[in-house]
Amino acid sequence: MDAKEIAAFKKALLSLRERLMGNVNSLHGEALGKNRQDAAGDLSNVPFHMADLGTDNYERDITIHLMENESEAVRSIDQALAKIEQGTFGVCEGCTKKIPKTRLVAIPHAGLCLECQKKEESEAGAS
Ligand SMILES: [Zn+2]
């Protein structure tokens, strides 16, 4: 990922954080799939296509889930911002592999790749 992409993700994270702090309702609208491009913030100049976004129900569920855990979401955004500063943004906390860019566009503060996220959720559900 180059500096320009990182900068775009940082911007998206900051605007997402702002919205989480201020108004959960706007996030709700986005979760229902009104305008994904707007939801991702100012990423229009990033050199990959928004059409490639993972817009499946799983990603949407996460967004809805996040609304219920607002402070948790803000915390993970802060972590993602810290990772940008440390240069470890986009690396999965579970398997240390790179998180796919499409996932990061949908969820800029994702700390886990989809596989690790699913694993964590199934483990949480089993207990
Ligand atoms: Zn992983």
C-alpha cells in the first residue's frame, strides 16, 4: 500500500470516527446500503474501483454490529489510526497476513482479515 492510499484510509477513519462520535443515525443509513461510496468517505481518488467492494451481507452485518458497540468501534478506529502511525496498518492481528484492500475499504478499522474474523466470531459463539 502506498502513502497515498494510507492517507486516504486515514481520512476515511477520521471521518468515520467523527460520525460515530456525533451521529449514529447516518451510519445506520449507510449500513442499509444507501450509498457505499459515501460511507467509505473520501476514497474516490484511490486507485482502485469502488465497484470491487465487498458489499455482501457479512460486511453489512459488521457495520450494523458496530452501531451497537459504538465505543468499541471508536476504539478500533483509534487502534487503526495508531497502526497507520506505526506503519502496521492493513496487517491482520490474527495471522499477520495482509488484510485484503477491498475489506479495508468497506471497514477501514478492521483489525482482522475475514478468515480470522469469522474464526473469532465462531469461537465467541461457541462459548
Ligand atoms: Zn488473519
